[in-house]
Amino acid sequence: MLAKVDVLAWYEKIGLSNDGRAVIERIRSSEPARRVGGGRRNVSGQYPSKKMGVTIQFESHRVELAAIHELEHDPDVLEYFDQPPTFKLDYDSADGKRMGVLHTADFFVIRKHSAGWEECKTEEDLTQLGQKNPNRYVFRESRWVCPPGEAYASALGLSYRVRSSRDIDWMFQRNIQFLEDYLRADLSVPNKARELALACVGAAPVVSLEALFDATSQVLSRDDVFSMIATGILYVDLRRAPLTEPSAILVFANSDAATRAPAPSSPPCSTGQRPLPSQLAQRLAGASERELHRANERLPHVTALLRGEEHPTDPTIPSRTLRRWAAAYRTAEKELGSGYLGLLPRPPFGNATPKLPEDARTLLNAFIATDYESVKQKTMYASWIGLKLACEQQGILMPSLKTFCLAVRQRPGFEQTLKRQGHRAAYAHEDFYWDLTLTTPRHGDRPFEIAHIDHTELDVETVCSRTGRALGRPWLTLLSDAFSRRILALYLTFDTPSYRSCMMVLRECVSRHARLPQILVVDGGSEFQSVYFETLLARYECTKKTRPPAKPRFGSVCELSDDQHTVHP
């Protein structure tokens, strides 16, 4: 949120009147005018806003939550508040009678150059309301407006906007929800991997996300790439295609590069169009971190010069140096098919072929595989001494200790740890894969994106083994993943469902998987409305969605049948 001094500076910047300032001060210092609740069709909930530092309420996850996603990630939006204080709308009814209606807008939004109320409704509701009373909602110039709201706001130097579901960009909504965990997590990408990704993007005119995955698969995980997209290191158009279809997504170094990129002659398809040439991919993979960093630094200066910009991007770079870089860029583009290769520092002179004979290298690799990578867990020095004795016996040139240590470090970490320390120690180095077999439409685009919590009283009568006393039927609380259909956690208790059951099943989820789901879908039970439960979700930035009452199709696949009391598979 804005500091007091920033708010005062903003008032002066836009020239807001004293009355307008008083209204904004009241909104900024007030709690939401009401607590929202879901209707018979709506999924309501709370969104943990990083921009505002509080949870933001929404009454519909198809309209209001979509607006929240836009406001949260719009750089022009400085602050936004849900359910601002109520004010009166004055207008004529359909039969000409004067009306005064108390109204609570969905949001009040402060932007860099304006501020005002925003109301969110579906296109169907707006059509019906416009027919019922054309003096309150009017379709004008291809958009819906609220004349009484605009009149009230304009008198204060503010604005009033009606958001229709027709205007929602669902591609952006899907992608921003996919990136939500990456936007909230503090993930660090190794410098070498970061420079390689930027090099791959800068070396070709257009590179698909799938091609980037393939070119960097040895040093970058897909999580690393998505983290770079979420943090703005790499740029993709989130409104063009879904991130779950990487062959249809083009990746750039920044938005300016995306604007300057040539339009593709045909849209990317699922066969993985626009891959990096093998020669280019090999050269980039073999470059050091320092070489990639220097080429990435040179690229924007050279492209600016080639575009004919009069003023240099960095006046400290001599013009002769810039011309030399540009000449190298043009030469590499003509001879190698990629000007980026010309910006890489030239390889050092000298003979780069291995100095160690073939028989010595064979014995070195064999000794590492059989002697060092064994359950005896010898040190590198002790294993090298054994190699030294073997070389002397066979009359082979002996590798140095430094060469031996470098060869050991170049071996695959998982296999090496597995041979030396066993499965438990190697588990941390093992790649993780979800084994999914989806036979029904999926929910979400990845595991842990959407999860459901529900309770059921088991058809089991328990009896104390010591006293013979009937203990009753236990309650089972399940946390299920909507995408994979897996049970993430469960909690068994004799207590009736409460906020304790909800918090314990989440605790079990963290114990098993070391993370929480991004979105939790629950019903309208009182245990899900507890301040303790909502505080826990807000603290760990989980979005809570409350499904409509008596609408089990909004729930999980393990939703209980009221008449059979069985868990559906």
C-alpha cells in the first residue's frame, strides 16, 4: 500500500479536490462495508493480495475474481479496496419516479492518474437490469455505463466504471493463475542457467517455449523457466496462448523485443515449431557463464545500433567498439544463421584437444565408476592413489589429482550419490515426475493448483478394546487434488468437523509434500468461516473459494452422496 507521503504527492499530481480527498481518505481507513457471501450460483471467497497486504473478498470467481487478477497484476493500479463505503445513487425509475438507492460498489481503485469505483456484473445480468431500468444501466459506445454512478463520481473528480464478463480475457486469467505460485515464491535461478536462457532467446528471431525447454533441459528445470517468466526476466504474451501449450508460446527477452519480432508466417503448432538450430544450441550449451553474460550485455546495444537509433544506449561504450560488435553480429548472422554467436567472446587460442591419452581416460572413468562410486565411500584422494598405482602397473600416463577431481564432479549427481550413499541420500537429487492417468476433465492446469477439503462420517462403529464401551463413528477429513485426483492428506478424529480438522489436514499436507495448494475450494460450513482458518490461508497466501450451497458439482470428485454416504471414486 501507499505511504502517507506518497498519497499526498498523488493528490497534488492529479489535482484532486478536497471533497475527493476526503472520500478517498475515508475509503482507505475503513473496513469493507460488508462481508460477501455466495448466492445460489456464485462461488465466493477471499484472495490474498500481495499488492495490498490483505485478503480481498469476491462474490463471483468468474467476474469479481477475474477483476482482482487484472487489478493485482496491472502496473497502473496503485491500490484497490473491496466493498468500499456505501453511497447513494439518485436516478429515475422506469416509470419516471425519483429514486435514491444505497449502493456498495465492488471495488475502489486508485491508479497512477485517476481513481474511482468499479462494479462487476455478468453480461446477462447487465442486459436484464438494463431492460428493467434503462436509467441505471445503459449500453453506450460498445460498453455498459452507470449514469447515476458516473454523476456521483464526477462531482468529486473521480470515475465510475462497470466491468462486464464480456470483457474478461480468459487466456490471461488462465495463465496468471498458472503462474500464481511462481509469482508468490522466492525462487532463485542459478546465474549460468539464467544467462543461458537469455542467450537462447536472444540468439534466434523467435523461440517457442517448447524450444527453450529443449535447449536448456540440461541446466534449467521447467520450474526455473516459469520462475523467470513470472519475475519478468523472460517475457511472454500471457494473452496469446496458454502456458500449458509451450509450442504455441513465443519467448522474448522483454516486451520491446516482442514488439520488434517478425510476425510468424504460420502459428506455432504442437509439433514444436521454431526450435533452435543444433549448431546454435550446441554453441550456447558449451559457452561459459561469463561468455553468455557478456553476449547478453552486448545484445541490446547492438540491436539499438542496427535499428538506427541516434543516441547510444550507453555513452561509456566507444563508438568503434559498437561498430565492431555490430560487424561481428552481421557476419555471424550471414555465415552461422544467428548474429548472437558473433557477440560471444572469441574462444582462446591454442590446442583444446584432450592431453590425456585414450587408455588413461578409459582407466580414469572406470576407476571412478567402480572404486570411487562405491559403498566404501572413499575420498577422492584415496581413490586417486589407487588409480596412480594401477597406471604405474600398466605403464599408462597417470592423470593428475586435479584432473581426477574434475572428472568426479562432472558425473551425474544422482547416480553418484546412489552408488555411494544409497537411495535415501540420492532421493534429494532425483527428478520428480507426476504419474497421471486422466479419464475425466481435469480441474486446473497442474497439481496443487486447486484442492478440495471435505468431511464424511465413516460407516464404522468403534468399540474400546479395554472397556467395551461404544466410541461412536469417526469423522474423516480429506484434502484432494483436483488436477491429479490424488488424496493429498487425510485426518481422522472423533470430533465433529471444525476449524481444527481443516487446519490439521493442511498441516498433514505440508508434512507430506512440504507445500500448500494454491486454491482451496470448500463448502459453506461454519468450520471454513473460522477466523483461525482464514488467517492461516491469508498468512500463506492461499485463495479460498466457497462453492454455492446444494451444488455438489462445484465440489471435488470425492463429494459425498447425501443418501448413500459413500465416497465416489
